[in-house]
Amino acid sequence: MENINKVPSKIIEIETSIKLFEYLKRKSVIDDGMYNFCINKLIGKLELEKSKIDDEYINDLNNYKILT
């Protein structure tokens, strides 16, 4: 199996949160300022998680458990 097919659950969780904020903005539930603040925080977290990815991180199965 290629490593490129594996996506850590934290990245999926952050991307799902971004989609939720996009939906809330479209429905006018949150204003532009709150949307921009939250998206900037989430993008920072996403970049941090992506920077952690190396062979050891990819092979650790604990990084693929989704917590509910």
C-alpha cells in the first residue's frame, strides 16, 4: 500500500471543521470576522499537522483513529 493513500484523522477533522464554517458562512449564521478568525486558526492547525507527517508518523496507526 502506498503512503499517499493514508490521511491522518486529525487532518480529516480539521478539513471537516473548515467545511462546517464555510456552510455556516453561506447560511449567514456567522459574520465575516468570525469566519476569517476561525478559518485562520484552523489553517494554522492544518499546516502544523501536515508538517508533522514523516514515515514514522504515517506508520503509526494511532494517527488514523477518529475520536467521536
